Amino acid sequence: MSNPDLVIRGGTIADGHGGELYEADVAVTGGRISEVGKVTAKGREEIDARGRLVTPGFVDVHTHYDGQVTWSQDITPSSQNGVTTAIMGNCGVGFAPCKPADHTRLIQLMEGVEDIPEPVLSAGIPWAWESFPDYMDWLAKRDFDIDVGAQLPHAALRVYVMGERGARRDPSTAVDNAAMAKLAGEAVRSGALGFSTSRTLNHRTSTGDFTPTLKAGEDELTAIAGAMHGEGRSVLQFVLDLSTIHEDLPMMLRVADTTKCPISFSITQNDRAPKRWRQTLDEINAAAKRGLSITAQIAARPVGLLLGLELSRNPFQTHPSYKAIAHLPLKERLARLRQPEVRAAIMKETATATDDPLFFKPDYDKMFLLGDPPDYEQPPENALGPQARRQGRLPEELAYDAMLIDEGRGMLYVPFLNYADGNLDATREMLTDPQSVPGLSDGGAHCGIICDASFPTYLLTHWTRDRKRGEKLSVPFVIAAQSRKTALSVGLYDRGLLAPGYKADVNVIDYDRLHLHPPKVHYDLPVGGRRLLQDVDGYDATIVSGVVTRRHGEATGQRPGRLIRGAQGMR
């Protein structure tokens, strides 16, 4: 018998089953795990993992790399956070199918929904396809530092079939539904893992129009989901609004019941109805008992906005005196903001309402300094409002000063979902629900306002080690949740476990050193586009298909990752 390609020696194993940790070696041969236990054979390559946590690679089921995979082979920041498989095409937005006349329309939708700048998308996307199968064929020729899977985005499909009628949210006809169903079946045959749609008012184009899928009918969704699931296992991923969930969730459950298509959707705690998440989970658990395959995607921490002068939004952006200088480069704007008369004018003015769904009139009792290390579970008394009252100052002054530090790169943190109680107890309950998986990292999206692609690392650092304001979670539970459980939810049965025969996607982690740094702005997208990234320490090695892709936080240049074509079984 030939020697293994790679042996990971003496690590503490969290194998993805959720059981107790144990010490063992892991051998890899031909891109698959060949042995877990005491490996006597010497590997062609060996990693000393003594004192290290060895886990399956993480499977992130909610990302937006649909554009990035066309211009980059490195799927950062997810690949920097132990992710070895990323599923894109969520929330109904993406770039295939698409007729040439609709390129700008789909770019504006992605820009508005996911805050990926139009110049970046226009310069980066080569548009070397029209149909979804063409898009998949084109991606299949590329290699990456992780595996990527794609879903068929509803908005793109609807506009492709219905044109302007689809964009303006007209009801579909029976002919439209048949055409969409036919293309959806073709998408599954080409390798789509599922289909995604959105029914939230927050999802708008950069010009302010609502997403084309907002009010799509039950007949339309049933036709598409049925056609896809008839061709092979497909998951229907969707986003709902709290205001209409009492109508939309039952409808989605009917679609799942009619088509037998597994469904997956986002659940968060909303300040307006802080207990609705519990009712929603009860409803989907009842549906699961009726035999429906249903998964709730749960954010690992508050979904929080980052505000600052270098970012997409800040608390003063609607003040007339700020708007007068908003167009200036950061350095010039900073100089003006330091002038006493400019500061005084901005302080006298108040924020006004806008149509921007991600601009909230500042609530300084829910606005924090994130800190270093970043603290996403701060007590309410840490917010700028209480701080200002203790100091006898205006909270606007504290916010203004905070943004000026580090040459105008200071950031403010506003948790707007999953933090109605001022702690993460509700999030813990959501994460431990039997029907839930970790999700919503939005890797590749929200370049200038949200930085949540680090969710997989945060699940380990905060929930198993660092949490001080409530109960923690166990390492085996977290590893199983974001490797095996997420993989199963999208039909990837070949990964997420450290066991013989499974795909050799592995992390070797210095658990004690695992650490997230504060978010920073980088200008590394096409045409110098901006995005928020968090540096992370503690990943000694990340391995994809048996190949080391990252060592001690640095890319090795190896790119064994490929496009996933459909649900994956064991060989």
C-alpha cells in the first residue's frame, strides 16, 4: 500500500459528528480522508498538529461571491476563516441567466441589495455567458482556493423570461411560469444546488426599485421549485419580511409541501417583534414533524452596521452641512470636519429620513465602539447614549470624535438584528434549535457597511471560549453545526466529516490563539474598489481536497477548489 499524500499528526479531533473530542492522526490519499486513528505510514507531507484542534472544513451556505468568482481565484474573506465550501446565489440575486441588455439592471440590483459597488462589478464581470448553464460551464474551467456551489437566482431568471414586466413585479402568466420552470430544470442539470428568492422590502436596486421577486406568486414559485426538484435534489432558499411573514411563511411551506423541495430561510431577532423568531421556529419545527425538509439559517452574532467616513454610511450623512462636503476625498473631508465651524454646524442639524433601507435614524442607545479585540456582545451601558449621559455630553459628539480617529477611519457599530435584548441569549437559542444551521455570513457582499464573513471564526472564538455574558456552546457542537450540518442542508453528503472516504477538507487550528482583529477597509477589488475585511490569527493550515491552501494565515498559491456540480454523494 502506498504512503498517504498527507498525514496530520496528533491533533485534537472534532470530527463533525458532534461527539467528544479525541486525539488521533488523519491520513489523506487522493483528496479523500483515508484513515483517522493511529497512522503508522509516513505521509509524503506531514503536519504536526499536537496541541491543535483539527476539524472538517467549514461549509458556508450563504454567500454572495457570484461576481468575485469571475475575477478572482481566491475566495476571500471566507477562505481566511476556515471555509472550504461556499454556496453563492442567495437572496434571489446573481448574474445568470442574463441577456446583454440586462447587464446593468442585474448589477444595480446586486449593488443595492448587497452593497457591492457598481464600478467593481462592471469592471470585474466578463459576461462570457447568457444562460445559467453557460455560466456554470464557464466557472467550471476556473480553479479556486475553496470549492464553490451556485444557486439559480430568482431575480435574474424572472427578468430573463419576463423582461420589463418581471422587473416591475407584474404577476407572471402560465406561459411565463412554464418558461421559468423549463430554465430552472436546465439549471439543475447544469449543477445548480438550488434556487433562491427574496420577499423583503429591504432588497432594492441602487436606484431604489424593489427586487423583482418581491411579490412573486405561489404558482410561480411552485412551478420553479417543482421543476428543479424534479431534476435532482434542490433547496429553495428565501428571505422574508417580518411585516408579511404571517402570509409568506405559510405560502413557502405550501410550496415545499407541494414540490417536496427542501427549503432554507433566514431567521433573525427583530427589535419590532423581539419574540417572533421563537414563533417562527416553532412553526418550522411543526412543519418538519409533518415531513417537510426545512432549515433555518441563523446569524452567529448581531447583524450589525459599521458606520464611518470611509464607509457607505455614517450618522451624519443626511445633515446638510455634511452633505455639502460628502463628495470630497477622505483626507480633504477630514480636514473640513476638524474645523470648529463645520463641526458646530453639523452638531446643530438633525438626521432626516431617507429611502435607504440600511440608513437608520441614529439611535445612540444602540450604537457602540466596537473595540480591539472587537466586542459584539457589549452591555447596553457601553452604548454611546449612556456614555454621553454619564459624561454630560451629546452622543453626537462622541460619534463624531470616534469617526475622526485613525485619520478618519474610526468606525461605529450598530447591531440592528439579533440584539433586541442587549445580549445574544436569543441567538444561542436559535443556534441550538434542531432545525437551524449557521448562515447569513454574506461573504463577498456588503463591502462598505457589514463585515460578517468572519462568522465561522466567531462561532468558535466567542461561543465556545470567550463569551462572558451567558452560556457558551461546546466545540463539538459548533464544528458539527458549521461543517456537517450545513453540508447536509444543501445536499453535499461527501464533506463535513473527518472519516474515511470523505472529502479531505480540513482545518488545523491553534484554538488558544484563534483571534479576530477589528474590521479595516481594503482597496483590493477591481478598479481599486473598497471592501471591509477582518484579519484573523490562529488557522495553522486550511486544506481543500487534500491540498494545503493556507498556512499560518497566508495563501500557499494552491487552488484545488472547483465548481460543485449538483448534490454530492459518497464515492
